[in-house]
Amino acid sequence: MGTYTWKSFLGEDMYEQKLHFSVVSALLLIMVKSTVADVTMKLIAVVSVEGAATQAKHQVPK
């Protein structure tokens, strides 16, 4: 079992495994980046909404 795994790892499958790994890591990177972007956009939206609400409160005449 162990020798077979090493043979297939060092043999013809090496390129395919590298390719597969790079594809998976690229997809993970894209997912992480888009998640970060989504979170950032949501944070910005929340902050701007809260800012607008605070400004509106201040502008309301007593």
C-alpha cells in the first residue's frame, strides 16, 4: 500500500496531482477573497448606514 502510494505520487500522477492542487488552491483563494470582499462591503454598508442615522439624529430639531 505504502510503496504503491509513493510510486503513484512520484510517477505519472505527479503532474495531475500538482494541477489538481493548484486548481483547488486557486478556487480556495478566490473564495477567501470574495468572502473578504463581501464582509468588507457589508461592513462599509453598515457603517455608512449607521453614520447616516447618526447624522439624521443630530439634524432633527429639538
